Amino acid sequence: MTISDRKRDHLEICIKEDVNSRKQTTLLEDVHLIHNALPELNLEDVSVETEIFGHELSLPLFIDSMTGGTQMSYEINQALASAAEEAHIGIGVGSQRAGLTRPEVAETYRIVRKSAPTTFVFGNLGAAQLVKGLTIAEAKKAVEMIDADALAIHLNPLQEAVQMGGDPQYKGAIARIRELAESLDVPIIVKEVGAGISGDVAKSLEMAGAKAINVSGVGGTSWSGVESIRAKRANNDVTAALGEAFWDWGIPTAVALIDVVRKVKLPVIASGGIRTGLDVAKCIALGASICAMARPFLLAASRKGKEGVLDLIRSVASELKLSMFLTGSPNINSLQSTKFVITGELQEWVKSLA
Ligand SMILES: Cc1cc2nc3c(=O)[nH]c(=O)nc-3n(C[C@H](O)[C@H](O)[C@H](O)COP(=O)(O)O)c2cc1C
């Protein structure tokens, strides 16, 4: 099975099957913003504009790293990127390993920059591939491939361990990330893929030269779940059971966000189960600079193309604006200091981690 075959399976499973976490939520439901009945503000005056690494965004939102390497991903990337350009939000591509090893599929990634010439675009490579010997020259090629404004490095030890033929090799990963951070001309964003990053891990990444952390916690797409379904289809019952057992493993998104914001001074991106503009507002109140969503954008693009993606962005924008109006927050900076209350399970996590 080639990387492209696997990527096709991933897209198909993420579109057709229910691969969300099951028992564990983001715990954002335990974050309560305080209603302001007298906001001293008009809804139309709320500004959701922001910036990252000097790039302006109309909304604190990224389409998170997803795809590339197949014909289907060319079309999906084109729909996602043209919507990102029109809405002026950030967009990532999926792991570029396939584009590096098979230059004939590089176009499935390049279409993102071609369709989004002015907005913030980030590349993607895996830490496990760095450990296995991916060179600095190859990482630079990945950046050049899409004229990237930043490079995301994904940490996915759970997925690699459950994936048939995966590479669960992380020994030496932090040294390779440091080497990469020292050699690249663009900032490195380190992200998980849905099992979360703790404050301590974020601290070591900050010390290694990462310029932003995307916590990507539990509560959204489960990669253990996706790999379990793939294994089941291949009649590999042992791997399928392993993926089932770890379906909900990891740090819930709200917990990871609070823990990472406490420990590092870098911009923090919240992803993993972000589904509405109210989720975005809560994450920004907790200290995130930007939020990112992956699978909801894939579903929107596969059903209704660019217009579906734009509709989803418009929904998130109007929900975020309303949350800001109702908390009396005229802009993203003031939302970052709005009051909130933490209850329930999230409160227990936060107390235990303090
Ligand atoms: C179809 C699909 C492919 C993905 N591929 C990648 C990838 O290549 N690299 C990566 O860093 N994350 C990848 N992700 C993970 C997402 O960027 C994100 O961290 C995760 O899906 C949680 O967000 P969500 O709950 O909004 O989907 C992928 C997600 C989806 C749905």
C-alpha cells in the first residue's frame, strides 16, 4: 500500500464514517462565558480580525492540515483553499511526505497556494518522519512546494502506533525539531492530530524553537478510531481492537489549551473538536490566539465544494461575533480578557494539573 492509497482511505473513512471521539468531549461545555445584558456596543461594530506572524486574518480561524497526494485531495484542497482565500483565513495542507517522494503528486499540494495566493498557508510534515531521517533539505522543499508562510510539524504517536505499517518512532524527535527550527526561514508550528499536547511538552517545544503550538486535543476526530476502522476492513482484528481501546485517548482540547497557555509564551492554536463560533470564542477567552477545524471543512467541501466551505466559515464568524457582542467584547484582544467560569470535569482536570 502506497502513502497515496492510505491517504485515500483516510479521506473516504473521514467522510463516510463517524470517527468523532465517543465518550470524551473537548470539555468546552464546562467553560461558561458570562452574559453581558448591557454590552455598550453594537453587533455590527464587533471586529473579529486578528493576525499571526504578521499576517492579517479576517477571523481567528485556520482550515487545519488535512490532505494532498491523491486526485480527490486535489479537488478538496482547491475547494478549501479558494474559500480560505475569499474569506481570508489561514489554511494548511496535509502531510507533504507523498509530495516529496512522488513529485508527480506535488501539484495536489501546490493547488493550495495557487488557489490562495495571498492568505496564510502552512505546510505539514510528521515528527516521526524527521526521526526516520527526513532531511532539512526535504523540509525546505516542502516549504518551497507551496510557498508556505509556516511549517506545521505533527506529533501523532498514537496514530503511528495504531496505523498498520505505521512508524511509532519518537526517540530523538525533539532534537530533530530543534535542528529544523534553526534551519528554516519560516516559523514552525507544532501540532497534535487529536490526542492533545500537555503544558510540559509545549514547554520543551518552545525551548526547541517552535513558534506556535496547536494543541489538537480530544473531542473531535479520533485518529485511533480512523485507523481502527481501516484495520477492521483489512481483517486485522488485533489492530482494530487496539484502535477501539484507544479511541478516546488523550487530553481534552480545553484541558490542553489551559495547560499550554499557562506554560508557554507562544501563540497557542486550539483545535480538536472545535465545531462552532461559540467554541472559538471560549477558546480565545481561555487564551488561544487562533482556532483550527479539520473534518467539518472536509465534510463541507466534499458535499458542497467551495460554497459549502464558505457557508461554514460564515456560520463560525457569525457565532463568534454574537458571542463577542454578548460578552461586551469589541475585538479579539478584549475577548482574550473576558470573564468565564469553569465547572465540572474541566475544573477537576485544571485543579489536578495545577
Ligand atoms: C482527513 C484528515 C486528514 C488529516 N491529515 C493530517 C495530516 O496530514 N497532518 C496533520 O498534522 N494532521 C492531519 N489531520 C488532523 C487535523 O489537522 C486535526 O488535528 C484533527 O483532525 C482534529 O481536528 P478536528 O476534530 O477538527 O477534525 C487530518 C484530519 C483529517 C480529518
